[in-house]
Amino acid sequence: MESIKRFLRGPEGSFFLFGPRGTGKSTWLREARQGAIWLDLLDPESQRIYQARPERLRELIAARPEVADVVIDEVQKVPALLDVVHGLVESERPRRFVLTGSSARKLRRGAWNLLAGRLTQAGMHPFMAAELGEAFSLQRALEIGLVPLVWGAADSAQTLRAYASLYLREEVQAEALVRDVGAFARFLEAISFSHGSLLNLAEVARECQVGRKTVEGYLAILEDLLLSFRVPVFTRRAKRHMVAHDKFFYFDAGVYRSLRPAGPLDRPEEIEGMALEGLVAQHLRAWIAYRAARAQLYYWRTKSGSEVDFVVYGPNIFCAIEVKRSGSVGSKDLRALRAFREDYPEASACLLYLGKDRLAINGISCLPCEDFLRELHPDRAELTQ
């Protein structure tokens, strides 16, 4: 696949770069840090050498005094290197370090807390539609997602099917994160029914036939591996009784589709509706991260059942977004957005749907979802323009 320019703008100094496997961290860094000293800890031999003797990193760097940049790829594989990096960052001749990771779990020990105060953090997300340009297809994104490893594969469907197995084999099982890998695999499927919905851990535990505490631990692993995220309810200046549960999302619509069991009793339009909502969620999350604008992603739902899918709130933005898997839209589809605007007249609002026309109904913008995603760029200040 030809090189695609990503929207991530890395910090000038040393930083952590987090992102799930296959999102393009290494590819981006090879462009952004050309000529850097590179340590790839996915290589079994390198991993073995530096696990046995982490201080070898000092010797590797000392041999190339003219090189200012050092990249350590998948640093969670050898957490002991953090102590060495911390010493080098504090040295008289500091280098610029970039430490990539697809898991934060093993980094919380050792020098993590000290380094986290010295190094900034950045995140790499799946492709945004605007990064792909004309190559973007909404239908393909809903089917296989936007993980670069999958999107650019010769057999995208097969690569997507193998993606979850990669994590089970190389992260969960190899690192002994859980005792019962089979139960964790069942959990991955069971929690897929919560994608785009309120997260009820008791129901997930019943489905997996394990205890609630076990499910809480599994969810923490999923989040530490950057495979999922939660969206909290928006409660600022709430004028109505609001629900308390977060919404759950897998980090990519394709990963959700690959893990969501489907049978004769499952309606395809329901599964695709959740995939569409997740696709919008991952775009909004990436847009917020790449702009570094301190905005947050929420949703809004009252106890009476009125719900707005997303609320983006920050110092210079306040926008409510509803997503509909429908080719047409009418006034009744805007009830929740109108209720939200009654409580928050300062907010802008838009509804995304699968039609082709841009509409304005009762002062609310109704936009084709594909157009919205294609035009969503970190340099864009407004979401409803």
C-alpha cells in the first residue's frame, strides 16, 4: 500500500506514542524520525537480549554519538528499559526518545511514573476518512474497519479475522494476563453486544459465566491493550435525571464486526447500525486527539430514554451529534437533539444519516455521514459546518 500521510503531529521532544497493533505507529515514525537509532522489541532476539541486559541500550546509543533520536518500538515488551531511558533522559547529553507501545499494562511498574512526568504522550488511531481521501469507502470501512494493517492487506477479511487472535496469542496468553484464555475469548464476544450501548458488567458476566470482578479485570485488560474505550454521560448543568453508565466501544468498527457473533436471530441492520455509530465515535476520538484541543467525548441520555449519541465538549467547542442508519430523515428523528438544545441552547447540533442531501430542519443540520467523515480534519474548527 502506498504511503498515506497521517494527521498525527508528534511532539518536538521525547514522548510516548501509544496505539493498538497495526495502527501505523512504526510506519509513521520511520518517516518522522529518519536516521534514528531503532530498537524493535517485537524481534524475538532483540527482546531476549534486552530482557537479559537492559543496560545494553546505553552501549547501543554510545556507539552513535552523532544521532539525536532513539526509537524503542513496543517498549512494553521489556519494561526494565524504562529505568535505563530515565537515566539517559536525565544525563548531560539528552537524546530525543520515542517509546511506542500497544499496551500500558506492564509499563505501570518501575520508572513509568517518573518517565510519564518527563515525556509527553501521543496516540495513533485507525485511519480517518480524510487521511484516505478518495480511497475511503464508507461501506468498506463498516465491513473491515480502518486499522491500516487490515485496510492495506491483500486479503483484508482474513487479516481482520486474525487480528483478535494476534492479541490473544501475543499479548494476553504470552504475557499471562489471564489464567483462562478461553473465558477471556468468550468475554471478547460477549462484550461486543455492548458496543455502542450502555455498559452493564453484570449482564456481561452472566453471558460469560464468570464473576463480575473477573469481568471488571477483563475490561481493564481490554482498555490497557487499547482495544476499547468508554464514553461517559454528559452531566454538566444537567436539568434532567441522567443515566450513570458509560457507553462501551471497541476502538475500530471492523474489530467490532469481527468479534460480534451473528446468527439467524441477529438483524444485520442492527449490527451495521452499531458499526456506524462506532465508526463515527472513533473518528471523533481521533479528531479530538490530533487537534490536542482538550475537548472530551461524551453522550447524553436521560432516565426517560431520550438520547444523543455524542457530545463533544471543550473550551472552544460544544456540539451534539446524532447518528442514524437511515437514508432519509424527518422531524421525529430530531427529537433528542431538540431536547438537548432546550437544555443547552449554546450547543450546535447535527444529525448524520446515510442519505445524499445536506438538510436543515428546525435549525439542525442533517449531513450525509460519508461527507461528514471525509471532511473531518484536525484543522477544522467546527463539526457542523
